[in-house]
Amino acid sequence: MKIIRTLYDMTEFRIRQRDLGLSVGFVPTMGALHEGHLSLVDKAVKENQVTVVSLFVNPTQFNNPEDFEKYPRTEEEDFKKLAAAGVDAVFAPLAEEIYPEGAPEPKTYELGSAAEVMEGKYRPGHFQGVARILDILFRLVDPHRAYFGEKDFQQIAVVRNLLKSEGLKVEIVACPIKRAPDGLALSSRNTRLSDEQRKLAPEIYQTLKYSVEYSKDHSVMATHDTVVERLDAIPGMRVEYFEIVDARTLQPVDEWSESDWIVGCITVFLGDVRLIDNIAYRLPN
Ligand code: PAF
């Protein structure tokens, strides 16, 4: 497995693959890899002749500097996991390489209304930061396919809008959420939970699952409120938002009949650790 640190070396690697006419799968990550990331990597390795993974904790997508500082960094272990998974190249640049001093002011990306709700509302600037790094990475790696986890459900919709507005041709492959046996969605941030918080965290998914049953004979509003009330009642837990939305537009729905694809997206704080998850209430046939 090749470890690439510079834009120049990444471009050179990519040109070689292109000359050979090989299909390239790309998994962008911020490192601290867990089984969720590795499931994306496995799929990329199976579906492409070459797999590239990026490891970069992208400063421009963190609206909270403390969250950025505390974000787990485990580069050496990540390299070992990726080599064992059969990855061909890891792009792990320094921040100065991606955002050199004196670089022109970033542009504002056209990300549509999907970027304005939920994460867009609670983390101002977050999706512009995600768009900025993915614009750089997509142009550099120039993949045929890019793999994203559905835990970040909204991010996938925003990335599709980015591709459209930037005229980039990459097939987005959305992969199901990986969960711990007790239901907690795998996340790099889980390593920051104390033992006590880790015991409480599965309640997020258990409550979402319960709410799917509950929704069968209750309104959207009642389902929303029951989720928020149950989780807010757990000491140390605070729901930042829970929104029941049309999965295509990410705009809130008032009635179950409004769409054939409806998802509930939640963000919960356990202490200062911010966890996200989602669940489908309606799925298209
Ligand atoms: O989902 C993530 O880990 C990040 O938002 C991404 C896509 C790697 C961009 O930094």
C-alpha cells in the first residue's frame, strides 16, 4: 500500500492509474477508522480495480474548534487496517498541503436547500467545509465511485448536490450504517465516550427503533415528541435536534402520507460528545 502525503504524488499516482485504464474507488475519511469505514473500504475494493482512501481531519468543516482538537487521530493503526483490507493507496496530507498559506479565499458552493436544515442549521459552515475538501479530493483522486456511510445521511444528499453544481462525474455509493451489537451506530467519536456514557448511548438507536413501531398508529408530531422526550429524560443526554424528513429533499414532513421515503435524523449530546444517527419510517418499494 502506497502512503501519499503530497498533492503532487497523488496526481502522479492517479495519472498512472488512468493511463492503465483502471477503475478507481475512493473512500474519503477523517481517520480513526472503525468497522463502519472498513465496510466501505471492503465494498470499494470489491467493486474497483484500484482503491484510494483519504485520511484527513478537515479543519474547515468543524464549526467548534474544541471538537476539531479532540477528534481522535490514530494514523498508524489506520494504515495497518487499510493495508490489511487491500487498499492500494492512502492519501494522508498535512493541512498545509491542502490549505496553503496565502491560498485564495474559498468560494461558496451551491449545495441546495438540503444543506440548510439540520446539520446545516446547527453547524454553520460545516457543509461548505465538507464541500471544499471534497471538491479538492474529487478533482485530485478523480474516482469512478466514491463510498459514503448512511450514518451521515444528510451529507450524502449534500454531496450529490455538490457534484451536480460543480459538474463532477462521480458515482456515489451509499452504504448502510454499521452498528455495535447493542445498536450504537459506529462512529470515530464513540471512543470519546466514558464507560458510563457508552452504556447509555445505545438508547439512541433503541428509541429510534421503538419509534418506528410507535409511528404506525401515531402522527409525525407525536412520534417526534416521544423520541425527544424519552432521550431527554436520560441523565447526561440532550437531543440537539430530531427531524422527520423526506429522504430526498431533507425537508420536514407533517404527515406520513407526504412521501414514500421518510427518515428520522437525530443528533444527541452525551456530555460534550455529539452523536448522530437516523432511521427509516417509510422506504420506497
Ligand atoms: O464523513 C466524513 O468523514 C467527512 O465529512 C469527509 C467526507 C471525509 C470529508 O472530510
